[in-house]
Amino acid sequence: MPHVLVAGKIHPAGLDLLRRSPGVTFDYVEEVSTPSYAPLIGRADGLVIRTQPLTAAEIGAAPRLAIVSRHGVGYDAVDVAALDARGIPLAIVSDVNSQSVAEHALMLMLALAKRVTTHDSAVHAGDWAYRNKFDCFELAGKQLLVVGFGRIGRKVAAFAKALAMEVAAHDPVVGDAPMSALGVAPVHDLQAALAAADVITLHVPLLGRQPLIGVAELARMKPTALLVNTARGGLIDEAALAAALAEGRLGGAGIDVLADEPPAPNHPLLASGRAILTPHTAGLSQESALRMSVSSVQNVLDFFAGRLDAALVVNRPKQRNG
């Protein structure tokens, strides 16, 4: 029977599922880091992994490894080519966190528009008169641009429409029909759409090495615009974003994901009073954490039972070695 390595803290429901599976043994390392799990990977037949890197070195040190299951949907930190070379499938969870991420994106929009963190700090500092700055605004009637119209983008669009926002979306893969069906205006020229938007929210994967939002894109945005990223670190040029905020060329930013996590103490966004930063928690509500835990473990169990859902395998290797 298989031995499973769970690398990184997961909801107890996933561990309970492993305990209830006859003959299955497992190691559990709560720390989310490569050094914490690397010494144990040599005896693992299956791996459940959080957001820490899985490189060719770790894969090469795991002769028995037959299945990797990501505790989530992103896999930027996984060396997929190294898995392919061994014929090892990489599975992700199904739609377990789109509600949580969409709510988080909406929360960041509202917190930025209402200047929640600044006002909270003012009250704690005894500055009740800060209320007279009149520095927050309503989202109703504002133009929201949703970049990426998958499950999360669609939920965010629905939330925004409930707030009476004008919603447009850009996604050349999805096309116009799903947007129009939800009363969302399709836009094809991203650069023009960035210039027109009051709020921009990103819901796309990281494609290539260049940021989707760089110096040129930030320059196109309104100086009052809000930018939200709950998708992938690296989608935004973070140094350029910090500069735009510091120079008053952008109204605010809500960032849940960074190119390097956790950020260095001197990261420029940490010094910005117009940036709200959360520690990659958009998809980690209590409910979604439970669902991700169970789903990621179930993928490993289903693989060894010969019934892993092929739709959840992102690399679809043709064969496995040994």
C-alpha cells in the first residue's frame, strides 16, 4: 500500500481521510518549505504539496514517487518537466476555492475604496478628525475591468453587478458569449480597457516571464484607479506598482500574491500606505481549506485506486516509469 507525504499544513479533514484509508501510511510536515519535507521524500509514493517549490532535485531524490497532488490549482512552483521525464502525473483540486477567492477580491476592492486600513489606523491613533478628509468613494457606478473570465472572474463580476458597478471583462480564451450572457461587456483591447477602468481585478494564470501589468500598463491607468491581484504573483511589476502608488499615479492596490513569498523586509510595497497586502490567503477560508485538503488527498488515493479524474491532471503524461 502507498506511503504518502503531506508537505505543508492542511485542514485536519484531509489527514482524517488518510487515517481512514486501509493500509495507507503517511508523513506529515506542517512547515511550508522545501527543506522541511525534502528529507522525507525518498520514501514517498505520493505527495500532497502546498505552495513551496518542488524542483528537479526533490523529484530526483524520490525514486518511488508516482503521483503529486497540489493543494490548490496553481503549480508555478512545480517543475512539471521533471515530473514529465518520470511520467509522474500532477493533479490539482477541482473548483474548491473560487467562492473564497472571489469574496477576497471583492473585499480588497471595498477596503481600498473605503480606505478601511487607513481609517482603522487613524481611530487607533486617536485621530477621529481623520473622517473629515472625505477620502473614500462608492463602487456603485464605477467601471470594473475583470481580466480573466474563468470561474473566479465570473463570480467577481456577479458580485460587482450586485453593487451596481459597470462591469467589463477581457479574456481572449473564453470569448465574448459567456460575458454577454452575464451582462458583462466584452473588451478586446486590454490597453484601452485599462485606461477606462476605475477598478482592475486580475484572475489569470502567469503566462511567460513578463508581467501582465508593467510600467506601460500602470501609466495607462487613471490616477484614482484601484488594482487588485488575487491570482498569481509575478503578474504585476511590483517595483513599478510601488513607485506608481508613492508618486500618486494610482489610487490603491490590493495584493494577495507576490512574486516572492514571503516578501523581503525591504519590499517596496510594505512601505506603501495605499497598498493592502494579505499573505496569499484569498483561497484559504475555513470552508475552502477543508475542501482543498480533502480533494488533494483524495486525488492521491484515487490515483492508487486507478480512478483519478483525468480532468484534474495538468500534465497528462503518456506513461510512467517503473
